[in-house]
Amino acid sequence: YDASDIPEPPVDPAFQILAEDPLLLVIDKPGNLPCHPGGRYFRHTLWALLREQCGLARPVFVNRIDRETSGLVLIAKTAEAGRNLSMQFAAGRVAKAYTVLVEGSFPERLEALGWLHPDPASAIRKKRRFSPAATGSAAPCGQAEWAETVFERARECDGFSVVTALPRTGRLHQLRATLRSLGFPVVGDKLYGVDEQCFLRFCSGGLTEADRARLRMGRQALHAARLAFRHPRFGTPTEVIAPIPPDMAVLTGG
């Protein structure tokens, strides 16, 4: 099956290499670029660009972020390095920090513990909901996953807040679903934002100017800003920081 002549949606291919050695690569991914092939995307993915531009035949993605999320992606160049780094993530030994813009006036600090599970009230099948719960409580359904995140307000802007998110677990849509359920949807988020109908209109090509104005940004304002881990061969502490991207900086005034 050859899909090479099928046009793909445009993306932002301008990724940056922030750190590199013979075993790993740390990428600062722009906010409109899928990590892996899937759906309508194959050549227009970070995976394909790494193969073409960096000569990596089999890049191993140790972590992944959504297409519209910008920031740090850790790539292993060898299977052994990939296993080591993946084990660090699985064991919770990798420190992660995100910068996120949320609607409303966020509290100074908030610790969110609870369950992530499908949202039965949503018309969108993949959408999830966060239900706060005490540690050790029973799962609300068989598809529920335990999630923990600490949120700290950095500053307030005009109608929204700049927040640092420190996830202790790594669940699908963890930050976006948690913030939406807490009443502070992510700026620009069409699925977990102020109105999920924006997502449905976006999928059908019917997003209106009013929708765009309400969303504030063309993509979700979520940025993977920091990764701290140990080098897979030498065990040395390694920290990489990605500066806030221009589209988010413009919105916050710098």
C-alpha cells in the first residue's frame, strides 16, 4: 500500500534539537506537529522528519506529546537506551514540568488526585473526565486510571492564568482533562476547552471566527517545558528546558 501521493494536512516542521549525544536526542517540538504517523499524517510527523533530517532509521520515542502540545520530546537512538529511559519514566524517576495557560483565576496551588475515565456526558468518544478521589478509593469504572498532578499558579493575565503543571503520573490527556474537570479549561483547547462543540466544528471544517476568538489561540496552550532524568549510560543527572514558544509568549505579553 503506497500512500505517498495522498496530500497531508500542513504542519509546522521547525523542530529544534536542544541536546544530543550518541545515545539520545532531546527535541523542542512545535505546536502543530504529530509525533508518530497516524490518521491523516505520515510524512508530516516528527518521526518522519527525524528519519529524513537526522538520519535516524528507527527513532525510539521515550515520551510523546499531543500534536498541538509544544515542547520536549525525548528520543533514544538505540534500543538499550530506550529501555533504560522508558524504565525511568515507568518508575516515576523522571521529573516533568509543563507551562499551561488556563481560563479563569487559578488558585496559588492545587493538588489534584483522582481518577481519569471516559466522560459519559460527552458526545466525543475519546474525551475523558477527572474525578477527584482519596488515595486508595475504588475506581469508578473498569477503564479508570489513577492520576496525580500538582498545579502552581505562576501569574494571572487578562482573564486567564499561567500555570506550572507537575504531573506525577503520565496518563492520556491527564493535564487537559484534569484542568477541564476542575473548572479551568486550557486556553485554545478545542476538545477540553470552553466548548467541545468547537472540536466537532473543527473536525468538519466549520470552525467559526467567533470560535477562534473564544479559544484565544489556534492550538491548545500547553508546553512541555522541563525534563530531568539520568543519562542511560553514565547515570549523570540531565536536565533540559524548552523556553515558552512565541504563540504563548505573545498571549501572555512575554
